[in-house]
Amino acid sequence: MPDTSLLRDEIDEIPETVRRFLAQSGEAAAAAGRRLRALAPSVVVTIARGSSDHAATYFKYAAERSTGRPVASLGPSVVSVYGTKLQLGGQAALAISQSGQSPDIVATLAAARDGGAETIALVNVEGSPLLAAAASPVLLRAGAERSVAATKSVVASVVGTLAILSAWTRDTALAEALHALPDRLEHALGLDWTPAIGSFVEARSLYALGRGPGLAVACEAALKLKETAALHAEAFSGAELLHGPVTLVEPGFPVLAFLPDDAARAGLREICARLSASGAPLFTIGEAGHGTRLPHAPTGHALTEPLSMLVSFYRFVEILARARGLDPDRPRGLTKVTETF
């Protein structure tokens, strides 16, 4: 196995990717946000799959907290399989994709447009059909992403949605936090999570926990653990964990808990205390008072801090894949572009 990987190289490019997006696509994102402010939609629907859907979930919690307007994930099969005509007059639709090529995502955004929605697309590949289908196309500018597992395009997608949100709500504090973010992500790349390696190498299954934007990060972490480290992982809201899944937690069943510095932390701390008492290996990102705390790089803003946690996790999961004897660039059964219908 080589000493490095495409995945590692692309993870290391994340801070520069964010700088480039803000410099070259920041105005396009801001323009999309201003269009949302003028429209004042009652509902925003998101259209995405996989890691892009986790970026959409991140936006959901950030936008609902900031605007009070519901954000709902629209199932692409409603259009691509069932042929439903969408009724979205006066509302908005946001599509996110690395490639912008999946036929069901393109068809669903086009159906949202035909149904009267303001349409926005965040895509990494210039000239893609998804960008062409949007009234407000925003290019992610992550550069070529050759690793099968998306990382830098995911972070750029979240930054893009937050840039749209800051312009929509005139949130200058969020805009300032985004411009300071690349330096914080540089720091996040250098943090040591190796205390968790032993438990994760030996595990057969684990949980990732979070709430709000932290839940989106937990979902992304669970996916990356599956696709790069061949480790069965499931993500739950801390609250949902207590509605049944907690019964599986026992010694030898690791839990990775994301606790950004926001209003959800107190409740997650209580859940972590219960999990720690069960004897499960508990690893927390953010202060929980229980388990093994893994370091993270605070960003000074509740809506950007989970992103720094995600970047540190990305570096960790690449190391973990190698420790489990796997090549992170060749996940079994996966290809870079997944076209669904």
C-alpha cells in the first residue's frame, strides 16, 4: 500500500478549497441569498443524496435556527420514479451535488423549477446539467476530486450553504466566521485522534451522535466509516438514540459523539454520561465530562464549529482505513460518480 492516498491529499486541500470558494464563488452564493431574502419563502426543499445530503441536513438545521422557516429533504424518486408534478410556487429548492450528473437529482430540480420554485444548485463540476437547471448556479471550486470518498467538496458545499444563509439573513457574524474558517481548518487538520484508533480497529459496529448541525456531521462520519474503513456505523440524534438503539450499546461498541458549543450540548452531555456508565468506549468531540475527549479547533461560531470537527474526523478516518488494512482510495463496490434514476 502506498505511503499516502488521494483521500489524504484531498483532505489536506480543504482549507485552500474553502479560501478559493469564498474568493471566487462568494458573490454567487451571496446573490442566491439575496434572492431568497427577496422571495421570503415559507419552505425550502433540498435535493441531494449521500454526502451531499448530509451537507443539505447541515443547512436544514442552520437555516431553520436562523429563519424559523422549515427546510425539508425532497425525495428524488417522487419525481424520477413516480412522475409527480411538484407544486412549489413562491418557495425555494436547493440542490447539492459533487458531479451534478445524477439524472434523478437533475430531474427533481427541473421539476421544482417547473413547479414555480426559486432554484439554487451547488455543484463542483463546471458545465454540469444540474448547474444548468438552476436559476442560481453556484460552483464549489473544490478542484478535481479523484478519491471515491468525497471530502473537500462536502466541506465546500456546507460553506456554500452557510454563505447563502448569511446573505439571506444579513448575518454579518456568520460571514466573518466563514472568512476566518480556513485558518481554523488548517489547525483542525493537525489534531491527534489516535487515542480512538484501537477501539475503532477492533469494532464491528458503532454509533455516531450529534444534534442540529452536529447530527449532519455524525451522518457524514457514519457514511465515511462505512465506505472507507468498512466499518458498520449508524448515526443518530442523541434524542433518537434513547428511543431504542441505545440497547445495543455495550463494552466493545464504540460511540463517537459530536458536541459543538451550542444549546444542544447540555442534553448530549447527559446522554454521554449514560453511555459511559454502560462501559462502551465513548469518544467525544467537544466537552462532555465523560469518555475520551478528542481535540478539535473551535471556530468562534456555533454554525461553523461542526465543520472543523468534520475536518479532523476526515483525517482520522483515512488513518483508520489504513489501520484496518484497507486502501481508502479503493472502497469495495463504489465508483466516483453514482448515477441514480
